[in-house]
Amino acid sequence: MSTGTTSGRNRLVVPAAAGAILLVIIIGVLLARGGDETPAAPKATKSTTAAPTAPQDKLKGSGDAPEAISVKTATVARGSSVFALGAELPDIDIKKIDTVNLVMGQDDGDVLWRLTTFQDARGGFVYPELYLVKDGDDEQFACNAVMRIKGVQLTMTVPLKCLDDSEKPLRARLEITDRDGGEEKTSTSKELSAPKA
């Protein structure tokens, strides 16, 4: 999978307000596309009905993660068919990233899903895999999920049909580890239910 980043440390600085606006735009595009490469749905006109607003929440970085994987701002949103995350990593060093995990919880955390990807020996990220977390071995589920890194923006999308019960409310957090054992773990979102029509 192409990450769209250049090698080495990316020092692009994005003002906080502009970064937050950009994340909202990215999330909106991902939700409209359903997480794939299909064109966005047409805008509402007088003869069509606007889609319901997607519930969303902002996540906070831990504040003590290594700079290269430190999350500045992140937003999660739940559309009618996809769950999406957009995060800003202003000092990202893609070579240092080991794993990226989007952890989603249902039933007050009794049910945990983990969308995970990692860098292979060639420095490319493997196709994201979805697991249902269990006491023993986690159970893998087939899922057409997506993770991308472009510039300082990281995005992840999960089609809700991949989950056992896609109607249940979801909480989520982002976890990133580096090759030196460092970890970034954001705050957990509030509970996000399906959009109301």
C-alpha cells in the first residue's frame, strides 16, 4: 500500500486551526465515499434529502509519546455505513512507525475490535486486518478496511458491515507504536451511535 509520504522526517507545520479544519474535511470525504475510491455521493438538491449528520468526537494525544509518532489532533466519525478516523501527526517520521491500531469498543468495552497494520521488511504497510479481541487468540474477520498516511495526515476507515452487530454504538481510540518500543495512545471517544435520519 502506498502511504504517499516522502522518506525521512516531515517537518511540515500546520497551524492548529487549519489542521482541525482539514481533519473535518478529510473525515467528511471518507464518510461520503464510504471508505473506498468510489465518487462521493451527489449533494442534496431541492429534490433530494440531505444525509444525516455523522456523529463525531475529538481525541487527545497522550502528551508523552515520542515526537515521531505523537498525535496532535484526531477525529473519529460514524457514518451510516463506515467508521472513519483522521489524525494529524505534525512531526511524523514514517520510518519509525511499527504498528498502527484503531481500537473500537462495543457494549462498554466488553466487545473490542482492532484494525491493525504494520510496516513490513520493505518499509511498506501491510493491508489493514480486522480482529475481534478475545482472551485466547484474536479472531480475524474479512474486511475491506483502509489506512493511509499522506503528508502529516493519517486516515483509517472501517466498513461497519465488517462488525458482528453494526448497529451497536462504538467508542474508539488510536494506538501507534514505534520500532524503539515507544507508544502513542489517544483518549477514548465518547459513544457514537448510528446517524439519525
